[in-house]
Amino acid sequence: MFRTRVTRRLPAAAAAAGLALAVAACGGGSTNSAETAPQATAAQLNPNADLAKQSLMVTVWDGYTPKELQDMVKKELKISKLDITIHDTNETAMTKLTTGGDSGIDVAFVSGQYAQALNEQNLLEPIHAELIPNLSNLYPEATQLSYDKGNKYSVPYTWGTTGICYRSDLVKTPPTSWNDLLKPPAWAEKKVTLMTTERWLALPALKSLGYSVNTAKDDEIAKAKELLLAAKPHLLAFDDTTFGDRLIKGEALMVEAWDGWCPTTDAKQNIKFAVPKEGSDLWVDTMVILKSSKNKEAAHAFINYILDPEVHRWAAENINYKVPNKAAMDKVKIAPGSLLGIKPAQLLDGEAIFDLGQASTKFTRLSSEIQAD
């Protein structure tokens, strides 16, 4: 199973705390609405710029783009050079981009709430739609993401949701609620896992209580903590990496899982996925252009190239994440049982995760306290 998501989503608590402090030091707030974020002043770009005179540096998660991408881009766009640097977490990427000075990075792949945080710091170049004609390949729903409606400063690359992945042949009753994990029945005692990544550890408890996944209210987070602490003795483990393997082996019966990591395509395994009735999240990974970039025309050309259906389909076919590109998804052969078939409208039923600024440390602290012995 591809492991990109754990390196992308699972920072050390200290790193997460450091990010929140770094953002706060740059003036970051704890807004829950992308509409309140200031918009950077757009540079004047030349649609006829000679890309052979421009080079690019891109930061992205390992394995999140084709290994041949450098050669592909240089051949198609005729740019002088493309360097790809790897970050293991969003926090690592943010450190690169927010520690002052010119990072030299032109395009960054970061999750939606981190794109929002960068935009709030006036670090992103607004998207010049006229230089990215392949934006027309996106699903209409992908242009209405609540943290960046209209794709003003980010372009979505992959998207998905979180739910319960389970062994349909071993559970006595198919799970329908987050409480099936938080308050497991006797037959599932010690056969349930939750994730440890801060916002996703809190998600089942917050949703089961009817709260927003973006809450920063101390009393709501405290109630979520009580629920998680009560659930802890009944869990098999906290697990962000091997829950699929545990299901296949029968060690676990029900697990919290990102949809792309729920191994539903092998009919012999009898594994299914359900979004609980209380609702879930909508996670999005995006591409952004740094305001400091000296190669903005090439950066836009790069994103346009990624949105080409033949290129963008790679993510769905190789890392099992849906792409918000209708033209690309139309070319993907979706195997029986695959969660790649989840429709965009279903994804938008989930609550988009916002940047919480300094309030993010509340979830770092929650995660540390829940996992402490």
C-alpha cells in the first residue's frame, strides 16, 4: 500500500507546535473563514514569456508525482531547469516557505488549510487563470472549495474524505456512526483503531458530538478529549500507517481511515468503507505559487501541465487518491469496489478543514495528552 499520506499528515507534535508559532509570528490569526483572508496583489505576467529563460523549483511529498516528471516538464514546457525538492510533512514545507528570505521555491504542494495559512501571510501569488487553461478540466465543485472559493490562490491536486474502514465479513453490524469506534460493541473490543494525526484524531469525537472539525472552543475540545480518553482502553491501537494491514490480517475489525488508504478493491478481503452519519471532513491537497517566485509564468505553465488529463490521471492510478479533474478521472479505469468512484458532490458533503493559526496548538496538545500513558 502506498504510504504517502502518513508522511504528509503525521508530524511530530513539536513540529506542529512550531508551525503554529511560526505562523503566529508572521501575523497569522485563527480565522475559520477563508473569505476573511487578504488577497495578494497580482503581478503583471507575460502570457508570451520565453519559458526557456525560466527555471523552476518545486517542493512536493515523495512519490506524489511521477518519477519522470522532471524530464516530462522540461520536454513539454522547454523550461531551462526543473528541480524537485521533497518535504515529508506540511510542517516541513511551511518551514521552508515561512522562515524568511527567498526559499527559491516557485511551486509548493501543500494541503488546503496550509495554502490558506500561506495566503493569509501574503506569501502566495494569486492564480492567473488565463495562464492555466486546463483549469476548465476541474469539476465545478473543485472551484467552490470553502477555504478558497474560485481557486484564487490555490489549485486542487487531490481530494478525499475520512471514514470507517471495516471487515464486512467479521463485523456483526456494519458501522454507521463514529460512536462505533468511540464506544465499540463487545464483539469489537480491542479490535478498533483511531488515527493520531492531530486534526484527524479529534475528528470522530468532534463529529459525534455535533461540533465542527474546525472548532477552537476550549469547552468543545475538552468534551472531545473526555470522549477520546473514555475510548482509549477499548482500542487495539492508535494507528496512522498499518490499519489496512491490520484489517487484512483480521487483527482489527473497524478503523478510522482516509478513503484512499482503505483497501477495498480486493474482493477476497471483504473490506468496505463508510462515511458515518454524523458527517466527516473534506481534505484537499493543492498546488500554490509563491509570491517570491521569479519564474511565475513557468510556474503557471507547470500547474497547467499537471492539469492535463493524461498527466493528472497518474495520481488516481498510482496513489489511489481521487483527483478533482473531471477530464482526468474520465480516463481512469475504476476497479470494482474502488473508492475512486466517490462523486464530487459526496465529497463536498464533508467539512473542509481550515487553518486555525495559533489555535492549532490546542489540537497538538490534545493529541499528546490522549496518547500519553
